[in-house]
Amino acid sequence: MRNLLTGDSEAYDIHYRLRTNSGNYRHFHDQSFVTQHNEKGSPTMITGAIVNL
């Protein structure tokens, strides 16, 4: 994500799991893209989604 915010990457795609309070795990897919840049080329808008698998 840091590379996306600094302009070093145009996309972010990761799978991860989180443990709930009950001890079960939930799996997620997180995908984001830079969709807008300013005149200097720095990202100004990121669009994405997090999906509960």
C-alpha cells in the first residue's frame, strides 16, 4: 500500500486473513488501483474494493 501512495506502484493486490473475537478466521481479498494523478504525476485518487471470501 505504501508504494501505491508514494506513486511507486499503480496497483495493490493482496489476500489476508483476520481472526475474529470468537477465534474463527475470515479471509479477504484487497485490490486497489491509482485512478487519478495530479500534474506532477503523484496519485490523487485510489479506487478499490475489499471482498470477504
